Amino acid sequence: DLQTLRSHSMEAMQEAMHALRALVNQGIALTGFTETQLLQLAVAAVAALGLVYLFKDVISTLCIPTIKVSPTDNEANDIIHAVKYNPVQPVDKDVVPCYDPSTMQALGFKPAMSAAEVRTRIARAREASKVWRKSSFSQRRQLLRILLKFVVDNMETICRVSARDSGKPILDAIVGEVVVTCEKLHWLCKEGERYLRPEHRSSGIMSFYKAARVEYVPVGVVGAIVPWNYPFHNVLNPLTAALFAGNALVIKVSEHASWSTGYYGRMIDAALEAAGAPADLVQIVTGYGEAGNALVTGRVDKVIFVGSTQVGKLVMRAAAETLTPVVLELGGKDAFIVTEDADLNAVVQISLKAAYLNCGQNCAGGERFFVHEKVYDKFLDKVIPLIRNLRQGNPLGPEPVDCGAMCMPGLAEKVHGLVEDAVARGAQLLAGGQLRSVSGSGGQYYPPTLLADVRPGMKIWEEEVFGPVMSVVRWSTDDEVVELANDCAFGLGSSVFAGSQRRARDIASRLEAGMSAINDFGTTYMCQSLPFGGVKHSGFDRFAGVEGLRGLCVPKAVCEDRFPMLMKSAIPPPWEFPVKSNAVAFGRSLVTMFYGPGLLYKAHGLAALLHCLMFPGSYGKGGKPKAA
């Protein structure tokens, strides 16, 4: 209990003070210094170490090259003057139209690459990978540090470009684009080499004279297909891991967020040049389904797909033709569970972030909010006024906003259909839920929406929303909420809030999900050492953490003589061709000696082995002793 913990803490502090006093007395006895002089000496030593650390840090920072990327007018300014994009106007099939979903202002075009162009880019990346796979970890770290320095120095432009291309508020860009990218870069620089160096393994009892290890060999060329919801992080996420593992990358971005690759692509090119990396190491592909299919079937060495379950199945089917391994990070419908003793004031704000961050366009966003019946009404009373007062509009406009636009055309209408079906089947619409345009913008918007009394049988219970809708469900027992949460085709992330952390862990351990955050939301992704991915229709394999980093390598098993000067491998004489009459008996005696349970078995095996070697001619067919 708390009192016992305090008592133990006080005892530990007293013991530490006694030990410190003993150390001081010993120092006085050995040096003849006074206690004051010893203290001054210790302070001076600490200060000197601090100065050395500071000097090394300054030198290290100065050794990181600074790259410059000049932004265009549309990249550098919040307010731009551009014509409106007309989504019904026919467009040449060879280009991808780009526009701001918040204002519908046209941003130009990107090429819709053909299958032949994609294959050419894969070939370029293949040649670059042959050079980069030989690079040192020091050079790879330098590349990532160059990128990290650029991100920190230019986050305003990075966020503006992301907001213009995807419609997200600037704060959401900082949290969902910049922070997680910086965390990944930091983790790779600090710990990445540790997990890619050869790892020694046990060699087994019979091969005791062997040294065994796993070497992590770059796969070669990684192909990635990423969605539109986080245009900066979705590019940098596979890029940083693939390149640090020694690979090249060919990445196909969404046709709904291609414009930002202009700025981000120039950043990548500049970083590669500054780090002395091959110019063709990263290839960005824009286009439609033809380009994506060409990437999957173009004989890259591994495919990472992030997107919908429906398209993920098509990717897997196409990759099967060439037996290309695939990582699938698909849809989610995460459970957000609130018990009756949770800290409701804290939960309310976290729940709003879970539901409305990036206007709900998150694969691992909160979609199903299970609130205990004892605090159900209180929870609704707290969130209703907050949701109704959320500000929505152009993220780059003159007024601050809490929610931005829907990036993909038609998504607002799809979300509205799910809301209408839920209301028709008995759900309460307590906020939002109306298709409308934001005054003066003409953009693609859907308002922050709150549904209560959501239950099985509604479409919104089964389908991924991927929009700004908080669906609240009532529950009464822990077994019930686990059953309700698992009544879902998806299993990506989850969050459990409870006054007792042990209870929260117990509930989380029973959820069918690839990730669980205890008394928080989304924190597993901030811990970049952890894998990211799900179960069921949320996909398989992992693209982050140690597992994701090593997954970009071939785990090559290597075994060699531990002491080659003393003991080398050789076929035992009884097993040399033609095999001898004592060969089978020799094998049986080895098995008994090495694997028999207990010393008696092992002694029996050793005796049999010695007999085989000393009397090789005393064995007949099948290794049995000849009759006397």
C-alpha cells in the first residue's frame, strides 16, 4: 500500500545518505582534504564533465550539414491566389490534379506515371541500392541527422505544405506529421544500429564448438504505397527505416495528396546529396492504380502497403505472382474504453483528440467509445458542449480552427451515410451530423459529430468511418465490454482508461488488437521502438519498431567454427561413405549422450559411443551387435 511504499522509500533514502557520508569520510581520510574542499572538487569535476559534453555536442551539431530548399509561393504563403478546382471537369489521364481540399484552390498537376516509368524507377533504385547497402551506419546516421535538422528548422513550411495538401490544422500537422517523424529519426539514430548488427545466438549442445549468429542483410529495394492522410510522415516513415537498413525506396503516394511531394521530394534529394548517398536511392511515384500495380509487380524485394482493407487484398493478390513479401497496415476501428472509476476530466479531452485529430482521418483513431453505464450520461454532458463548439475551417485561414477538411473527395458523403443509417436505427445525434459547406471556403468538410446509443446492427458498428464521428456505447461489466470491443472485423489499436491500472491492463490483454495504450491514446506510436500493426482485417506484419526495422532485412543465419585452429568440422569416420557397420549405433549413442534426460542416460550414451569407436567391427546390419 501507499504507507508501506513511503516507509520503504524513506529507508532507502537513509541508507543512501549513510553510504554517501561513509564515502565522504573515506575521501577525507585518503586525501587529507576537508569536507568543503571535497565538495568544491566534486562540483569542479561535474562542471568539467559538463563542459566536455557541451563541447562535443556543439561540435557534433556543427558537423551536420544544413540543407536549403527554397519553397514556391504556394508552399511559402498561407494565403494564395489560385483558381478553383472543378472536380467534374475532365482531366487528361496522364496527369494527377492537385488542389487544396479546404478551399478547392487548384495547385497544379503531377504526372500520372505509366507502368513502364515505374519499372524504370525501380531499376534506378536497384542500382543505387547496390552502392548504399555497403554504406556504414555512420553515414546512414548522418543522413537521418541531416533530415532531422531540416525538419526542426523548417517545420513551419512542412506543416503548411501538409495542411494545404491534406486539409489538416497546423497543430494536427505538428503532432501527426512532425513530432512522430522526429521521434522516429531520433530513435533510429540512437538505437537503430544496435538492432541491425549481427546478433549472436546459441549453437546448441551438439554443435558446442560452433559460433552461430544472425546477420541482417538489406532486402534491396523496398516498395511502399502510402495514403493521403499524413503526406509528410507517410513518406518519411518508410523512407527513414528503409534507408537506415541499407535499402533503396520506391514510394507511390496517393493521388489525393501528391502536390506536397514537390517540396518533400526536393528536401529528400538535398539530404541525399549532403550525405553522399546515391541520387537515385529514393524514387517518388505519382499516379493511379496502374502505377501502384506496377510497383507491386515490378519485382521490388518487399512491399509495404498502408491503406484500406479492400485495396490491401488486391495488393496481396498481385504480390503473390512474384512471391513478393508484403506488409499490410490496413483499416482500424479502435476501441476507446472508459471504466466507471476513470479520471473523467482527463478522459474527455483525450477522447476528443482520439475522435477528431486530423478530422478523424486516422487508421488508429478512436472510433468506438465504450463508456461505463455509471458515468455514461456524465461523459456525454461533458463532451456535448465541447464538440458543438469545435471550430472548423481552412487551416491556413485568418482564424484558428480545431478541425479541417476531408482530404478525399466523396468521403464526407460516405461518412454522412453511416451517420444517417445509425440515426435511423435508433442512435442519438447529439452534435454535427449535417452535410454542409464552411462559409466562404467551398471545401470538402464534415462537421465533428457525436452519436450516442450506438449498437450492433448499425452500419457504423461494422464499417470503418475514417471521419470526425464519436460513436458512444454503453456497457456494464468488464466481460461485456471486452465482448463488444472484439465484435469487430478490425483489430489495430485500442485504449483503456481505469482508476486501477491493473484493471485497465487486464481489459487490454483481452482485446483483439495489435496495440493497446493504458490510460492514454496513441502513445504506442510515440514509442518508436514498438511495432505498429494489427490483427484480423487490420492486416499483418509490422512496419515500425525493432520488428519493422529488421523486417526490411533478410535475417541470414551464419554458422562457423568457434575455434578453427583447435577444432574443425569433419564427418565422423563411421559416417564417411561408404558408411561403416557401426554408423547407426554411433548415431544412437550420440543422441543418448547429448540428449538423454539425466546423467545416467548420458553415461550410457558415452559408454556406447566408446564401444563403437573401440570395436567398430562388432556391429552388424542396422547397427546391432553381432552375435557372439
